[in-house]
Amino acid sequence: MFLVRSATLDDVDAIQQLYKCVARTTKGGIAREEDEIPREYVLNNVTSALTRGGLCLVATRAPSATTTGVSVAQPMTAESTADPGWIVGEIHCYRAVPRVFSHVLGDLTVVVHPECQGHGLGRLLFDQVLGRVRSGMPDVMRVELIARESNRRAIGLYESLGFVREGRLERRIRDVDVVTSDDGILIDFYCPRLSLHLLGACDSKILGKQ
């Protein structure tokens, strides 16, 4: 079981450890290599979300120490061994600049600890973000993200949440440890349902489903 809450600046070090763990153990789990995740990078993400009208949420494991029957007690740092507040997931996005783009939430990143992947935590984090946008950010009309075209599992999640494909960015990404790669295509996504409340209509009436 997971608990989701808004992040604070006090979470920066724990989020950095989460990012480094995912970069080290999960290929494609995050675009950066482990040595490309300094504290300043994470601090900038959290600060931008907090000061630019965005969102930064973290997920912690509940005191039961298990989630859907799978133990998540192994810590990322020795100090967190018995800490039910251990951060196992993070998601953030923030408003674009200049102000003509302030209705857009972009630079979206979601990270889930390897031991918690496949248990619905990524969906939970997205549900929390989209729910908060719909209920408390009426001027936001778009939430944008990108994904590798080969990451079909992630794409399936995004499309099930209401995101739609908007374009392809060819040769936009490459693996630094290979000379050539067929996995160089990124897919642009955005969530169009967010603007529906501006029209006074509910999602189910217009789209026919959630």
C-alpha cells in the first residue's frame, strides 16, 4: 500500500537517492545516468514545481511494509531501513514560460523504485496529478510528456489515462553505450481531457468513458 503526498524541499535528498537507484538498476527508467543526477538537479525540479504553479508528489510505503503482497522493506540507504516514510515514487511537472504557455504543465517526470514497479504506483501518481489539476487548477489546459516509442508498457499506461499521441521526434534520443540504435524515437503526448471542465462538461459525457 502506498501513501501519496505533496513534496517539500526536505524531500530532495530522498528523491535524489530514488533517482539514482532507478538510473542504476532500470534501463530506460530515467533518461539520465546515475552520475548525471546531482542534488542541484533534483532541487531545481522540486523548486520549479513549488514556485511555478506546478505539482511535485512523492509516494511512500505504508507502515505495513508490504504492497500487494510484495515486500518493499529493502532500503535505498541504511538510515531508511525501518522508515515507513521511505520515498518509493515521485512525479513532477510545472508550468512552461513565458506566460503565453502558462496553461501548460510540462517537463513531466515520473520515477518508481524498481521493487515497486508493476504494482500500480505509476498509475496512482498520475491519477493524483490529473485529479489535482482537474479539481484545483482550472486554467491548466494541457499536461505534456514524452516517452520512448519502444516503451510500450509506459505508452499503454499513458493512453489509458487519456493521453493522446501528438507527434514523433526522430533521432531525438540515443543510448550512449551503443553506436547505432533503432530506439531513437520519442513520442509526444498530451492529455486533452483537462480543458473539458472549462466548457462545463464532464469527461464521461463527451468521451463516453473514463
